[in-house]
Amino acid sequence: MPLQDSRPPKRIKLDNPDYAIFDESSQRRKLTDLCSSGPGSLGLGYLTGTIFMVWKPTEDMQLRAVVQTRETNVYGSTTTVKFYVVFTGSCAQFFNYFSLRVQDEVFLSLKGARLEKTNKDNVTSLGLKLVYREGAIIMLRNNIEAPRIVDTWKLSNDWFASQPPPALPKGKTRASEKDDRRKHRSARQAKKKETCEIARRITKGHQAQLPQSTQQSSISTTTVVIDEPPSESTVNIAKPEEPMSFCPIGKVSANRQVNLIGIVIQISPPSRTRTNELCINFKIADQSSRKRASGDLDGLGVNCFTKEHLEWLPQPSVGDVLILKNVMIRDVHGFLKGTGYSNQLQWAIFNPRTRKVSQGMLGNATRSVNLSGRDLSPFFDPGPNETQRCMQLADWWQGADTGQANMKPEVHQIKVKTITRSSGVQSGPERRHRLIRDAGPHVEPSGYFDCTIEVLHGSMNHNDVYSLYVTDYTKNDQLNLIQAQWCSSELARCVLRIEMWDQAATVGPTMECGSYYSISNVRMKVGRTGDVEGKLVQGRGIHKLIERDADQNPNLKALLERKKAWNIKGEVEGTSTAQNKLIEDAVENEFFNCVVEVLHIAVAEYDAPAIYVTDYTQHVYLEAYRFSEKWSKGLEGRVMKISLWDEHRRLASSITPGFYFAINKLHLKLSTSGGRFEGELRGRERLINQLNPEKPSEELKQLLLRKEAFLQTSRCSPSPEPLKVMETEQLNERAKSPTSLSDAHGSSLEHESSSTDSDIDSMEEMKLSGASREATQIEVVIPELPEMAELLPERDYFTLKEMMDSESCPDKFLVCARIISYSPLQLTDCSMAFCMRCDAKIPTIYQACVDCMDSDHEYVAYKYQLVLKLEDEEGTTLEVSVFDKSPFLNGLERANFKTNKAAFNGFCACLAPLLGDFVQDGGTEIIKSTVQTGLKRLVIISWPEQNKRVYGLYKAENEA
């Protein structure tokens, strides 16, 4: 054990690179991001949280604790994450310096840390632990003592221990040795003074990465480590400043930090966030920005933050040129957004009227703050190149034919209290009555407001949360478009969805559609999907209003006047509905109805399913699509992608290529890359209906005529019919079947469905005949053949080559082949975990879906998949999937093979007819990479997947 030292602990120097990271929020890492890289070393940065549990050191010299932290995902929602921290190995001799206590705030440097799996999952949901063996650097902070840092890397250098006397060189006396020590000490002091002088000359280019907080720099911080002079290799030597490069706004991409120069085309007033940061958001554009279908420029939205002063935020006017340095680009729900963090952003404003650069009025704010000997400032001083670029951009904007160059500057003024660092408690801003157009997640106080609304619709969800749809006839562009039969197209941006929880959820079903209510304490927030929505927990703030009392209620009176204005324009109460249109007449952000033919279905593991459709008309915003598959040949500019969201995701398995559908209230938008339309269907109401070609509506007749004309004039062959082996009578029976997507008389566009949430639930069971599904969740339709023998050669089976050469797909084949290998090598790996909520595969390092924050493992389900390699008598080989929905696996319990031995034994018993002796008694895992069975008669099915054909095992017959 090292000797105790009576000297007082030295104050830490935060300019030490190992400790300075605790002051830089950019160095903070998320545990969920670290988990995605799997067990192993973690690189640089730090984790922070509060100590939730701590244990005394164990006999095997381990100090264990559970740390709790809150993390925000890409959609803006937060969740609590707990993880184990273990100190052992070389850290064991310094346990008395840690003094870990519950509720202490802890900062954990990732230097020397490793991420490992743990079997102790009763406290944490991730099943992982952070282990320090060689050394650790942590900072502890609480409300009683000054913050302190424990650095075992320094302690391990035996600073506290007395060193053995060095061996005296031969021929030297003690007096000469003392002189040498004095010389070495003088040299070290001179070197230390020189390196400190170099550090003070760090160039201005490093200031953008300075830490954001100044609060800790004034705190008396203690530590148990000794300060050593930095070596020459660790000192930041000044480098010549390079010309700054700027990225065109139209070419930015996600997960990159860029510098931008753009014209301000839209700006919102500054506000405070829930974390008490100051925030402002605006849109900027340049020559590379794409244009919307209306001709307006579609700029890049940027949010800027600061923790210091309101004057540290850029507050330009519309038409000014804004220079932004160190902006992080993120993909938020399909849209690119920029973020300027408070510890990184630097900015400047160029006024095109005065042709000068400014940083606004400072007022009482300081231009910079000193942090650990360095200046932190958000203000950027542009050089000649940047100023010249601003002039060019201003001249372009003045002459641009966009319809926006002459727009009047929009000035916002808001009083925001200056941040104070006193210990007194200040009363925050009061909650106010607001219109829906004026509410938002960042509007003070923390998005809370009161409102007067009319109820349009309501529905109870499966999780006992009631969704209430309301309006006050004001438009808010932050809201998601509502696609429902009860909502007109013009009102879609005026409808706010309020998620009612707890007490409010019991009041929601009693609220009458068409009635008026006063609601208190509604909070506007960003939902899990990235959309802005309302949330209400308390039910006592809901009061029904009577129309005749409008004279005594100014808010109700104003609501009725706005509604009257809408009625006069004919934009509400069903007088304005989505029009029937061809795709060639479609307009961006406008609802319409159409009749289409489905060409292809795409189901991605981590994205919404999509269908590719056509009505054989051409649109300029569809020409950007490029397909190489056979189903799209000759249809350039006529194929449109429609993404299926919310409850429509479950309909993907019931839609079959080659059939015709009526789509209601289709909403089109330009893709994030620009240049092409993408459609989307959202909500809980059914907006897509299958049509019967034997009883066609007028719109379907016109589509069939256009298709016939297209096929006659096209040089390419028509798109293959996916179910061509089915006779017309079968199609008619299928259209009349109660499990079909269409009704018995054939749906038409004029038919307004009055379905409720149960319609979507019932459609989950609507499977077309012979449906099967591969383990990657791509569901296809396999036709039932009248008689297998009718399609077989005289020898009564196909060879593998004949099956692969067959043009019929999807189809069913009888083959005679043996099994020669399989995958995965261990049968316990055939069980894969999926999330029932988002249909995504759960990585093996997780026990539940992190994106859905499934801490209780509520949505975890298991699916089976095994790949067999077949070989027939001709020597042809082919890989075949034993997928989860295969009838071969019918009756098996779906479970985790590594924890459920009975389920694994049942799976092995099911495979015994295929693999024979290679599945041993007692469910022992197969460990051989090759097998050699006899010839077997196997029924194989095929279906298309993307640009290839996939084969699956349907059932196994007796030995051949």
C-alpha cells in the first residue's frame, strides 16, 4: 500500500487534456451509442450520471456501482439508462480515494475503460458493464463538497510512496550529486516556464472547440493527483490558419459538421428550452437550395443554442446573410436539420444594405469568457474571402426570381431574462392562453399553454392513452399532416393531436365531437416519431363551453369567428374534399385520391415499408427514380414510391403486386435530396382499398385503358404478372372473399369509409391465399396449385436447375435433393429476437429494443430461421431458407433457445426428418459445418425480393 501523504491535495488544472474533457459537452458520449459498437475499448470522451447504487469492495478486489443517466434519442424523447461500473485490477489499491456515495454526480473518462457483458440484468436493461482495470479518471460532484478528481493513472506512479535511493555513480561524491540535482531542477523549471508560454500562444483556430460551461472554472476543485509539467508532445503548437471552407446548403449530408453561408428566409423568436438554454431557429438558403413545386426556396432549418447571454445568439433579419461555423447536420425523421451547439457555434451577420459585417448589440453581455486560460466567444470575424462570398450571395438574392427576394423582413422581439448564477430561486414565466399557431415545444414555459378548441375526433389506443384531435382554426407548420376521412385537406395543418394520459385519458372519451372546450396545462412536445404533438395528464383543467356564452368568453368568441371565416371560404365541414387526380396532375403537399396498380413492395428492416405504384401517367418529379428491376422496365417517370406509416405498416403483407387499389387522401412531398415526389399514408384509418377488375369503377376503367395503350406503344414487354398461374375465376372469388382488401361490390374513390380503428386491426388478418413470409419480414403470396402433378414432368419432380430457370415466380416446386450444409452452425442461433413495436431486429448485444426504450422487454418476440444448402443428383446446389412462417415450423413455440431448453428440443425434433442423426437426442447442438443426408422429396416455394429470387422450404416429404 502506498504511504499516506500529509500534504494538502493540490488544486486540479483543468487545462490538463485528460481533465478538460469534463468541461466539453462535445466529448460527452451516450451509452447506447457505445453499445452499438459492441464489447471492447471505447476510445475518447466521457460518460456522466448519478450514482444509483454502490457496494463495498468485494474479496476479489472489485468496487461495483450502478450509474443512472438520462439520454435523448434522435426523436427528442428522453429515457433513463442504468449501467454497471466496475473498478478492479490496478485500481484496487486506490479504493479509499474513490468515496462513492449514492446521488453523487459522477463523470467517467473512457480512458482505459472497456465495455463487457454482464449476467446481472436485474438492475440494468442493457446487460452491459463498464470495467476499469489498468486505471481510471473520474470526477465526483455533490452539493456539499467541492468537486474532486481521482486519477489512478497518476497515483499508480507511486507519487505517495518513498522512492529507493538511486545508486551512486562511480567516482561521484554526495556533494557533486546534490549539485546535479539542483541543475536538473532548474532545467525542469525553465522547461515548464517555456511550455506554459507556448500554451498561451495557441492560435484562434482552436477556439471553436472550447468548452461551453464557465461555471466550473470558478469552483474550487480538489484532487488526489499531482500536476506534472506537460511534455513537448502534448503541447498544442500554433499552426498556420487555413482558409475556411463552406459547404453549399443544398449539398449538406447527415452526421457531418460544416460551415455555412446563407440568406435568412425565415426566423422564429428566441426561446428557452427545458434545460434552460437559450435557443433560436431559422431557415437559410443559397443558390444550391432546391425549389419546391410552388417555386419557393426550401431552405435548411438551423437551431442555435447558448447557455450564456441572449446576445450570444444570432438574431438576423430576413434577407440578411448569415455566416455559421461548426454546424452539425442531423437527419430528423427524414429531414435534414442543422444544430449549432453552445460550446462550438460561431457566427457573423452580413447586412446587404450597409454591406458590413456585425455581431449584433452586446448590451450588458461580454464578448467572451475566459475558461481555463482560454477565451470562449461565439462571435466570428470573417476574412476577405468570407466577406466577398457574402456580397455575392446578397447580390444573387436581390436579383433572384424566386418570389421571395422582395419579402419584408420579419422582426421578432422577445424579452428573455438574463441567466443569473445566484443561489436564489426565480419565478419562471407564467403559462398563457395561446392559439395553436403560437404554441410550440420551445415556447415558454417549456411548451405549456392553455387553449380553447373544438373537438374533431378521438380514439383510444392499446396502451390506454386517448388520442384527441382538436383545432382552433389556426395553422401551425410544425404539426404533422392529418390524413383521415373526418379531416378536410385544408384543415390538415390546423389539427393538433393531444395524447391524454392518466386522469385525462378517462375524461377524453366523454368529450363530444363538434363541441367546444377550454383546456388548461397542455404541453406541446416532440413525439417519439419526431412530430410535434400535445400531451395532457390532468383532467381537472378540461371544461366544456356553450356557444351561447361566447359574449362572456372572448376566447370562445374569437374561435367561433375564425370558424365562420373558414365556412365562408368553403374550406371546412366536408365542403372541400380531396379531389380525384392522375399522378401527372399531382401537386406537392396537396391531398388527392387516385387509382393505381401496385408494381412492387419493399420491406426494409429499419424503415417503413413502401409500395411502388403507377397509373401509367408521367410526372416531371418522378423522372429522378432509377430502377433496374424487370417490373419497372419502360416505366421511367411513371413509378411513384408510397411509404406506409403508423397502422398502414401492417397492410404491407396484404398488398400484392399486379392488383389495383384506390388510395384516398394521398399526400406527396419532395424527397430530402430533392427532385422527386414521395407519397405517404399515415394515421389509423384505412386509406387504401383493393379494387375488383371484374366490377371496375370509372377510374379503374380509365387506368386499364391507359395500361393497354402503354403496352401497345411500349417496346418492352409488360410487367410480369406475379400470380399468372391463377385463373380468372380464382381472382373473382378472391375479390369477393371477406378477407380481401376490397368490398363485395368493388370500392370506388367516391366511397368514404366510415371505418374506425377496428378496421385496421381486422385487416391484419387479411392474408391472401398461400401467404408465406421469409425471416427478413418480407411477406409474399404463393399461389395454391390445383394439382401438383399437373405441373410436373413425367419423373414427377423438378431438378434444381429447372426450378431456377423457371420464369414463374412466385411458384411452388417439388424437388429431389439432399442436404449438404446449413447455417448458422449452432442451432441455438436460429432463434432471433425482434421488436413487435417497430418490427426491427434486436442486435445480439441488447436484450430489448433500444429505439423503443423497451426497458420491461414488453415488445420482445422471437422468430426462427435456418438456411439449408441442397444438392440434387445432377450436382446443382442451391441455398433454401427455412423461414419463420414456413408450414414446416407450424406448432413450434417461439422462444429464446439459449434460455428455453424445451423450445430448443422441439425445434431439433422438427428438424430430425431433415437432418436425421445430426440432431442428437437431448437437443444437443449441431457443431459440424457439413452434413450428408439421403435424397429427400422437398416442396420448395419461390418469391421475388428486390432484384433477386428467394427460395424457401414449404414442407418435406418422405425419403426419395
